[in-house]
Amino acid sequence: MINFQLITYINLKYSIIIATYNRLAELRELFESISRLIFDKSQFEIIISDDGSTDDSKAYVTSSNHDFNVKYIHQQNRGPGAARNHGMQKADGAYFIFIDSDVMLPKDYLQKIDEALLQNNFDAFGGPDTYHPSFSPLLKAINYSMTSFIGTGGTRGAKKSVAKFYPRSFNMGIRKDVFEKIGGMNKLRHGQDMDFSARIYAAGFKVGLIPDAYVYHKRRTSLKRFFKQIFNWGVARINLSRLHKNMLKPVHLIPAFIIVALVVTVLLSLIANLNVLLGLIGAGVLTVALFAFFQSLFIYKNIKVAFLSIITLFIQVFAYGLGTLNGFVQVVTGKKEAKGFTKKYYS
């Protein structure tokens, strides 16, 4: 009897596609983690799709010091979606895996994906992101706000979520024939991976979460950068809702509602006695802050991280809410696509 599962495994090859732009330091850390993968290195390739970098990324990637297969491709700066599409066009693997340049991979990352695909035969899949013990207190606090249920509702890869799971490009994979059927990612600067996932669902492909295939995700390294990133995601939600009506749920509007409610309450308090209401709001804010503090302290066992988690959580809520409101105003005033921070986005 022919062992079809064995044949599938032997022929299986992964193309790990990494869109990058002036991220040399991050690529060094990522490559170090790739070299430690406990997986047959002949079964995968790394594709660095450079979106117009001006640093020494090319020299580093094309050096002969790597113990795994690497392809370097370059294009003029056209955004991450175009860079990932370029990578897919040059990929040889049966599966395309997208990760961000600011992640590190656990040594069993590909092994976990391989096992899940052999068992479930997903057409598309995604995994969660988390923190590495070596991360700074700020990065751990940002990880808390991005993975806590009160921060994102578990939408980034938790087993329990308040919304449908959409694989995202920091940790996402597809079979090659998915790309061949529906094409690549669109031109949205932010949210192009969410649109891609929605189109995969709409085409009837089998999509799954692989909870054990996580990545260590650095995200933004300052509060200012974190604010800009989350603000842009709020803007992106409005753009996505115009492409896919089911991608705007009440849960996505909660941060915007909180901001509007606070502004209205403060304005009304100037002309009326709303001390009781203001007191209730203050109590609610304090309750959330205390919950975040103690939950973070329980997870990270670090008081500094716990205090920072309060800050990052509130930045996340207000940045997302402001971005959503900003995107809504842009669309209502006639713009075809709402724009967030673009210039000096990473500074």
C-alpha cells in the first residue's frame, strides 16, 4: 500500500517570505533563530523581499555565512503587500509562510507547522505571537496589551476569541495554489494581510489556527512608534470594512466609542454637575488599570513590566479608537482610501 502521507512529507517544501525595509539589525536576530531550527534545511528556503532598503541588508543576506537556503530579491519601495507578492512570485515551495522581520523563531516552529498540516491539511493557516524572555520590559508590556483578552479580545491567535480568526502576516501561511487562485495581497499599506485572509475565506479554502506555531514578536520599540502602529490599524479597519462588510464588528468600535463617550462627558461636565458620572468613569478606569497590572505581574513576574502594561494598554485603546475615528472622517469626507501615518512611520 502506498503511504500518501509519507509522499506528501517528502515532497513538502516551505518558502518563508520576509518583507523588509532597512531592518538589518532585526534580520541578524531572525537569521540566528532560523539557523537553530530543528528541521531539514533542504526542505525550506528563506526569501528576503527587500522593499527598497538603503542599509546593508543586501550585503548581509547575500553573504555565504548562512547554513540555509536564502534568496534575496529587491524592488523599489512599494509597500509590504507588493514585497510579499514579489516573494510569492519567486518562491519554489509548496507552502508560502509569511513572517515579519522583527520576529524570532522558536527552534520547533517549522516542525509544529509541518505536524499540523499533515494532520489537518489546511489551505491557509496562522499562529500567535508572543514575547521572548530576553525582551525589554517595554516590549513585554506591549506584548501584554497586544495579546491580553482585554487588549485585543484574543483576535491575534488565541484559542478563544471574540471575533473570527484572520491569519496575519507576522505569522501566516498558505498553499501555493491559494496564491494561484486568488492572486496576491492588495495595495493597502496597513491591513493588506487581513484583506488577503478575508479573500481566502471567501474563496472557500480551509483556514486554521496552529496555536503551537508561535513567533517571538518585537513589534515597536518605543511608545511613540507603538502609538503610530495602532493608530494606523484603526484607520485600516475602516478601509477593510469597505472591502468586507463583515470585518467591522461592534468589538472593533469599542475604543472609538470610549473616546467619544469620554469627550462628551467632559464637555457636559462643564455645564452640568456630572460628578457622579465622572466618578464612575474614574472607578472604571482604575479597575481596568489594576486588572492589567496584576494580570501582567502574574504573567511576567516583573513590577516594571506590570506598570508599563497599564500605559501600553491605554495607548492601544486610545490609538486604535482615534485611528478608527480618523479613518471614518476621511471616508465620510470623500476619500477613497483613508490614510494613517506614512512619513517617518518607523521613527
